[in-house]
Amino acid sequence: MGEILGLRWKDLDFGSGQLRVEQACYRGRVGSPKTQGSKRCLPLPLALVDCLVQYRVQGIRSEPDDLLFQTANGNAMSDTNLLHRHLKPAGQQIGATWLNWHTLRRTHATLLQMAGGSLKDAQAQLGHSKLSTTLELYTLPIPSQQRAAVEKLCQVLLTNVDEKKQLATELPIAAQQIQ
């Protein structure tokens, strides 16, 4: 959340649909992100680019150095206030009293994988220096996805005899390389 609250308009590139994470905001103070690896460039969905363009047009403060998300006074917003005034009440309304900022990060990582993104993609998006952090703490197996993957694998194995023969020769070689 700190990286979102630390975004400035100059960190957005509407032409390429990307944002640069250069800083974070923690307890009202804007500074460097946790690690050097946290500084990164991320793609934005085109629908979000459109929303941000509209948001900028409506904004009072939209100079390059202004924060995207700021109080009426132009100060950095508080992640704690946003959590308790907005996210927690929204979670209670939908019966998700456990909802917090890290829940959203975990959900993003897991859904990114469901959409076809790799663990390395999730690692880059979340700004983790170690892949193990992304794997062990931020992604969850989803039974329906596991079922779909197994069924897809079964279909691949059973449909093409020629491919099965090729696969039969490749699998032992791949198994030896893994060991």
C-alpha cells in the first residue's frame, strides 16, 4: 500500500501504459521503498490507464511532483486510516472481516498465476527480491485451477499418439535433468 500512496503523477507513463515504483509512503512520510529491488516498472491495464487519465483531469493537484492519492491538504494519505475507514468496513459488508492490504497482494499474486502469469511475473509485480517469498507467502493453490491443469495435461497426453511417442522419449531425459 505504501508504494501506491507514494506514487506521483510523474511516475506514470500514459503513452506506454506503465508506472514506475520509485518511492513509498509509510505513516505519512515519503521515502525509498523497502529494497532496491522494490524500485521497478510495471505494466498498467489499459482500463486502469483510462481511469487514471479521468482521475487526473478531475484532480485539484495534478502537477508531475504531486502525489496521485492525497488528502484535501495535499499531504500523503494514511494507509492505516484507509484500512480502518474504507477497506475493513467494505470487508465487513461482504463478510470478509479478515480483509487487509496483504490479502489484496496475495490475491493479486494468485490470480495473476490463474491468468497465465508465471511466478517470476508475480515476483516482479510484487517487488520481491527472492522468488521464495512470492512462492511461499503470496501464492495459493486453487483447487479448480489444479483440476483444470490436470485435465489439460491428460488431454495433451491422450490426444496425439505421435506427440505421446515423442513425450515418452523426452520425459525420462527431463526427469534425469531435474534430479
